[in-house]
Amino acid sequence: MKAANILLLDMREHTLLADYYMLCDGSSKRQIDAIQNELLEKLKQAGSKTVLAEGTPESGWVLVDFGSVIVHIFSPEQRVYYQLEELWKNAPIVVRIL
């Protein structure tokens, strides 16, 4: 779904909430919604049972929690505002796709 600025962080040494955090951008509300819907569909097809989605594309931040991985889908503006990369700057980067 053409997510941009993808970052996967290894959080195992930093939190008990999840093993990995993934952050990505959608350039519009419509794209954020499409990324979320595609992710939820793929997780369902893969048999994931623990899926919780919070937030709305209109807010510029959607969180999808499927247990060991939490995905944050941001508008570029909200990502800059919340600066989660700075908050978790000590977490090892697994993957970065710009």
C-alpha cells in the first residue's frame, strides 16, 4: 500500500509490551486507511488472533497491535510531532526503508 519511511525497531530489551515496533507514514488520510486495512487483511489471512486497532486516519495516527509487533501508521506531520524515534533511540534498528 506504499507506506513510506518504514522503520522496524527491536524493542525486546526496552519494553515488555511488544518485541518489535514498526513505524511508517501514509501521505494522506486515505492512504493511512488503506495501509491499515491491508495490514489487517494480511494479518487475518496469516491467522493472527490478537489484533487491536486504535486511532483513525483523520487523527493522523493509527496503531495496530498484534501481540509481539505493534505498528504505528502516521501522517508525516504527526510522526514529526510525536518523535517516537527519539523516544526509542536506543532500540536497535532492524529495518529502515526510506
